[in-house]
Amino acid sequence: MAYQKVVIAGMDTSRLTVLSEAEKMALLREIRDTGSEAAREKLILGNLRLVLSVIQRFTGRGEDIDDLFQIGVIGLMKAIGNFDLTKDVRFSTYCVPMIAGELRRHLRDHHAVRVSRSLRDLAYKAMQAKERLTTENGREPTAEQIAQEIGAAREDVILALESMAEPVSLYEPIYSDSGDPLYLIDQISDPAGTDSSWMSELALKDALRSLSDREKNILRRRFWDGKTQVEVAEEIGISQAQVSRLEKGAIAKIKEQL
């Protein structure tokens, strides 16, 4: 298998070595019998590609790849320390769930939104069941199948898994056109928008007088009527990018007046 050059934690992953199972076992025996730090370091370096393969499952959650890699290495070191040479099992077979478990604990305990312990434990069981069923069946299981596997209600499984998802910022860019990004907040309407909106509450009559009729129209539709930028663009016959620029310019003028 060919590996492209990827630098993680200051390390060129294309240059990582891979040990045979016999070499791993020999190093594990040396560590057990002599406590050799050189053998331990060689065993760690020879399994870093295994760590890389495991952390691929945990990317896309807003976590820094270097942090995930370092957490994965901690799992690898724990596997080295706990491996039982008397058992008839391959080191990599034992190592993978140890690394994945360390990553799951990190994500569970350092989640941006505090979640109850019971919900986190259920999510942990559901994620384990999901991986197990995916491996067995060759496809991702449904929420119903995961619920049956762990003996929980389908609704509870969905809630638990969603609780572990990374929160998304309202200012997350979701589209960019000619350097003018569209943010998530731009696509959220306010159905409760009325005369008690923020413009009325802040008494911006004087500042609003400095705006053009088009700018006033856009702000009224956006913040009083609760329209999205796309909806406003369709109603007044211009592009969403133009609406975004006019809206930002109008708000900047109001800030200057205030």
C-alpha cells in the first residue's frame, strides 16, 4: 500500500516503518524480560501507521488531527503495557480496540457540550455496537438495529448519538462566492420577528435615516420579517451575495452612527 506524505505532530507519516508480527512479539518479549526502553520506542514507532488507520474513524468531529494522533499513541502505549504474551492473539488485533477506546474516552470526556454520564455511556455503547455491526455486515446499521443490539429504545439511541455530535457555530461558513462567504446564521429565519425586534428596541431611527431605500428594505425583510438572505434575494431580484454585501454594509453604517 502506498502512503502519501502527510505531516502529523511534526512527523512525516510516509517514512514510518511497519513491523512484522514476529518482530512485534520479539520486542514485546524484550520489553517484558528486560524493560528495554529502546525496544519500547521501536515498537511504538513501528505501530504508528496502525494509530493513523484508527484515527481516520474519528476525524471530521472538529478535533485537531495532531491531538487525535497523540491520544491514539497513548492508547498504543497502554496496549503495549497491558498485552499478555501468553494469549494466542495478534498484537494488532489487541491494539486496535485499545487505541479506539482511548479516542472515544477523550471525545466523550472533553466534549464541548456537557452531557450527562448516563447519556455518554449509552452513546459509547451505541458507537461500539455500530462499529461491530458495520464490520459484521459490511454496511452501517440503522438506529433500530443498534438499539436492538444493545437493548435500548431507538429514540434513546438517536438522542445519545446526537448528543456526541460537535456543535456547529452560527458563523460557520457554508458557501463562498468570490470571497464573500455565506454563514449558517445567514440562512436562519426569525419567525418571531415583530416590531419588538432588535432595531426597534435599540431605537435606531436616526441611524436608519442614513441608509438607502434598498438597504432599509433588506434589513426590514431580514430582521423584521425574519427572512433568510436567499428569500430576500428572490423577492427583490438580486443575488444572495449582493444581499449579504448590502446587509453587512448597512449594519456597518448603523454601527458608525451609533
